[in-house]
Amino acid sequence: MSWPIKFSIYGAGDASSSGAFPSLAPALWRQLHQLQQKLTNEKIAGVAQLDGVSHPTMRWILDPKRRFKTYTLGETNTGDPRGLVDFCSWSFARCPAELDVLVLSGHGLAFQDNRTGSYLGRGAVSHMPMFRTNKKLFGNLSAGFSRAVLVDQDDFVSVPELKGALGQIANLRQDSSIGVVVFDACLMSNVELLYEIHEFADTAVGSVDELSGAGLDLSGAATIATNRLRRGEEMDSEKMAAAFSDSFSPAWTTDSCVAVSLDTKQQQSLLVAFQKFVIALSALDLAERQTNSKIRIALSDGSRRLSRYQSKSLSDIAAFCSAFMSEDFPKKVRNAAKRFLSASESIVLNAKLGSDYERALGISIFSPSSFAEFRKDRLDYSGLSFAKKTGWLKFLEAVYADEIYETV
């Protein structure tokens, strides 16, 4: 039997040993309990794996009647991408589906490894021995150790590892694509991260700022999809992703849930639009003090609007473009910013934003508010495809060239 849709929830409920990332196990248990009242049904299957603090990792098929065996796996490391691939392989074998929805629940911090390392009480380099993965499967780890999601004590899944794992998971399916990747985590609707994974998933769901402990409404999205299927309506990946935003109710004024398309043509169009924006900015005289100051102010203006995220190095794209569409910049720059905003808007399928973000797009971009913020993320950012292909890293290095020189 093959279900029309399957939810696969991979939960990182462990706490970091440093105490910087508290355990999410209680909140994840609540989510899964609510979801299990809705799944598995005749239209949608549900499977889950949760690594908690006070109990061993458990894996089971969601079912309100509890008709299926629960597997106890002992202690596992959700920071090891092989565990994610193993879980998905198991779920595909037990509950094959036409459309797969992969939910990654845990702490998230976009691509920012050095920050994560400091929060975990260690530097980025000290994480290298913990990478017990095959480079052919999980990317070229020497290219950068950017962290993404799923913290487990002292470990974390990196962007290269996440990309490699999703590639392996997609290859397990006949159509070589995951329908929906849901980041039930903070700060994961990041344009650079989305570009990294667009080859292996059709759509993604995430949050632009920090997400409240309640997380996304998994049971609400499952209910919407079930009802539509029972009415004979089609549920493709875009409609399924949008259902997460439809069912989301912000608990905080900074909460958000955005569903985006990872269609290759749209992602490429967005990248080209940003390339042209960077070219327009690069034509300015960056060595001229007043011009350089205006650029830094614009970068800071966008990043300061992510009000709950305190590091001030990411900006919502709408705020970012608004800052560069001011009269402080020439027409070519303003027009290029408008085109980039339009290309970014085109990938948004649906969004539900808290009151603090009513004018936001719901997708973030790297926009360091100062050289200090840029320096913290510079190494991590250099390993991302979006940074390399658009020239944004080189542009930021040119903006902060005087301070970079002083630190060398």
C-alpha cells in the first residue's frame, strides 16, 4: 500500500551540554501527541523518531489506535546525518508514499557555525573530529563547517552534511526528490540555505526569526491535507507546504511560517537577480567614505529589524531591499533591489507572520550590521554556493576592506 502523503518527523529533543540550547523534548512530545490524534489515517501516514533527554531514542508509526510497535534505539546522535538517512530509509520501507513531507524539529541557526561553536562552548575547529561521515555522501566538509539544524549535546548537522543527507534521501525515492522539507526550527528560511538544498526538494517551510517553543502546527497542516484529500482534491508539494502556513498561529509577535518553492528555474532567477544587484552596488566607489557609510547603514538597517534574533547579521529580504531602495542610492541600485525583491516574492507560496513582521517577506539573507558581525560569519559564509555565485562575499569584503586589513 502506498499513501498519498506521508509525514516523517525527525526530532532532536536533546539539550546541548553547554546549556546554550535547552531540551525541546517536552514541546516535541506535545506536537507529536497532537499529530498522532490525526495520523495515520487512510490518506496520510505518519512516522516519527525522537531523541530526548530522559529516555532513549524512540521510533514509531503514528497511529491514534497505537496498533504498531514502537522501536527503542538507545542513545542516538541527531547531529550525525547518517541517523537522518537511516530514519528516512526505514520510513520509506514501512510507509511508502507518493508525496513525502520531512519535518526536521530542533534548534536551528541558519548557516552560522562559529556562533554555534561558541554557544556550545567550543570553537568551530574542535567539531571536526566529530564528523564521522563519508565525504562522498555528505559533501566536501573541508569547504566549510557551517551548522544548520538538529543540535545534539555537542554536535550539529552542518549545511554540507544536510545537503548530502537530503541528496541521499531523495535518491531513495523514484522521482529523486523530497516533496516538502519542513524546518521546525529557528532562522531556517534563509535564502542561502534554501539555495543549497533546492536540488533535492520541491518546497520548504521555515521561520525567518526565532520560533516560539510551540513550534509549527503539524497536526493543523495534517488536518488541512486530510480534509482536502477526502474531498477528492489534489495535494501537491506546493499545496502541502502552504498548508503549514495556513494552519500556523503566531504565539509570539516575531513568530513566522513561510512556505517557499525550491523550483530550480525560480531559484536560478532569484540568484541572477541578486547577482545583478551586487554588480550594481559594486560599481559604486566603495573606497569613498560617504558611499561606504551609506552601504553599511543599509546593511545594518535591514538586519536590525529581526527583532528577536540578537546577533544582527541576517535581514528579512523585504527590509534588506527597502534599505537599498532609498534615495541614498543611485537608480541602478534601487531598480536592481526592486528586481531582487520581486524574484524573492515569486518563490513565496504562503506566509503567516507575527505582528512585528507584517511587512516582512519571511525569508532572510546575510546582511551583517557591522564588521564584527561579518567577521564572526565570514568563514562559514565562504563555503556557501549562493555566496560564491553571487559575489556577495567579495562585495562585503570590499566594504569592510579597511577593517579586514587591520585585523590581518
